[in-house]
Amino acid sequence: MAWRETTDPYRIFVSEVMLQQTGVERVRQKYAEFIEKFPDFPALAAAEQRDVLAAWQGLGYNRRAIALHRSAQIVVEKSGGTLPRTVGDLESLPGIGHATASSIAAFAFNAPTVFIETNVRRVFIHFFFRGREGITDAEILPLVAETLDPEHPREFYWGVMDYGTMLKKRYPNPNRRSASYAIQSRFEGSDRQVRGRVLRVLLSEGPMDAAALFEGLEVDRKKGEIILEKMVTEGFVAEESGKYRIR
């Protein structure tokens, strides 16, 4: 994992955003390509949004790309391209919640932050909550705090995460006993799938009207137009003179 072989805050920031909702194997290739294209905060901040979205294709949840792009602009505008070090400041950036801010601080700055992600949750449920259902993160967090190695938080979390990956392969997933566990909705035919198709077509073909856009997408026209208008509102797409384009 290339992001474990660097202490560059920018590269770690990018990897943590990519890993929010995407598996490691999918991130590996896209991470390398993204870093090559946008090697630092100034390069990403100066990029066109359509280029950022194009580089992001394949990772899904494209809102993260827009949030990452905006975060880079904020970091450049407010701190000259230097990533803030505190969890509070990191959490103020677009798309960065408390857990992600804490993980960035741990991996970028070796800060002894306390957080939970899916593999951390899996390990602690497996060892401390056997036979229990509905375990909350509030029950797990004190145990993470108690066992955390404050001198080597990076290595501690890497070890726990790798152990969690192993547990998933060897045992029924302990995370199913978490109060926050939810089965991901089906992707085929979902709004997420339609959004991804719209982005791919507009990125490859350029501006087009709704009729031309949906002609080859095999999407219900009414449903597609509702999704398209949401994408306009969210800042993915712009509409000019009846044609839609990537912002």
C-alpha cells in the first residue's frame, strides 16, 4: 500500500478519502494514477473539476472527488498548501468527518487519536463482545483508547486493520453484530449506477441535451432527469442553453 510508505500529508489525505467507501484493491491503482496527475495540494487545487472527476472514475461515490478538490483549494487558500494538523481543523474540510479526520491525523502526523473504521470495529467486536449483538461504537471507543499505543499510533492502527482483514477471511464477519451494520443496497439499477453513467458519458462526449444523454443509457427518462437535476444542484453538472456538461 503506497500510502503506508510515505509520511506526506497530502498523499495520506488523498488515500484516506479514497478509502472511505472503497476497498483497498480498487484504490491501489487509482491512487497511483491520481497522485501522478495531481502530486500535491496546489496541483489538485488548480485543476479543473472535470479533470478531477475523470481521474476519480472507477472509485464510485463521486461526491468525494468534489469534496477532495474543494479541500485542496481551502488548504492552499488558508494555509499555503500545508495540511492542518489538528482533528478539529481537519474535520472542518469538506467531506471529512470526525473518524476520517482522526485517521488522517494518526497516519499523517502520528497523532495518538482514537477512532473506529470497519476493520478496527471488527477486531474489537471479535475479542471483546463475543456472543453479543447490537454493539455500539460508543462501547468500542474506550477500548480502542485503552489499547492504543500512544508512541506508535500509525503502527498500532496498521496492525489492527490488517488483523481485521484476516478475521473477515477466517470467521463470519463480526461487524454483522454491530449496531451500525447495514447491508449495502443493490448497485445494479440504483441511482448511484445512473449517476456514474451520466458522468462517464458527459466526460467522454462533452455537452449534450437530456434526450441525447439518456438515449443510450437504458435509463427511464423521468428517473434520469430527476437524477440529473440533483447532480446540477450538487455541483457535478452545469446546464446551459438546454445542454448539460461537467462543471
